Amino acid sequence: MRVEQAELIRLLARIHAGLAGMSGLLAEEAASLQSRDTAAIQSVTARKHALADEIDHLTSRQKYLLESIGFSADRPGMECFLSQINDESGQQLWQELIAMTAECKHRNEVNGAYLALLARYVESALDVMMGSPSQGETYDPKGSRRRGAASRRSFTV
């Protein structure tokens, strides 16, 4: 096995470890969102960003190495590389990476949706506390929120 090939397999293992860490951080973020622990949310967000940068760096190196040995820098290129070197552990690691990536993407989307829901809740609560007009929200054809004519409510606290 050439040096580049061995390095690619090592990179897959490092990316795998990074994605496992990301999955754990996303689970921690979900728990922090549910408990509305802002300090924990900020902490996990910072760690999540740092890990995402690390994973991005590793995948950039993976793409560079794939191209340097004559494969396309994408999923079919990696699959072709793994089939040519006939490395079962590398192929298994790759399949796990694909599954973990999908899992992390799903967890991140769920956390994002929950965060958006919390933001709307806070916005509504602030509107009520500040005596701001309650505006009916509708969605345009692109799915973006837009506010309609205001119906005024006045509350005193």
C-alpha cells in the first residue's frame, strides 16, 4: 500500500472519530436546548464549531489525497479507491462514515428546528411583554415568514 493510500485510511479513521464526537455534541446540544440552559448551549456550540472545522480540514486533506492518486474527490471516487485496494476494514469504515454523516445531519436539523421554535416563542413572549402589536404571520410562496396587518393588543404589567 502506497503512503497516500495508508494516509487516506488513517484519515477515514480520524473523520470517523470526529463524526462520533459530533454526534455526541449534537445529543448534548439537544439536551441543553430542552433544558434551556444557555451556558451549556453556548459551550456546546463553541465545541461543535471547533470540531466541524477539524472535520472540514480532514475531509479537505482526504479530497486532496484522492485526487493526487488519480481518483475523483467525491463519494464515487472514494468508493472506487476502496474497491481497488480491496481493504474490507476501510470499506466498513466508509459505510459507517456515510451512516454517521446522515445521523449527524438529521440531529443537527432537529436541533435547528427546535432552536427556531424557541426563538419564535421568545419573540412572541417579548411582543406580549412589550405591548407590541400581535401580527398574524403568513408564509409567502417560498416558505418565508411575513407578517400581515397588525391587530393591536395592549397589556400592562
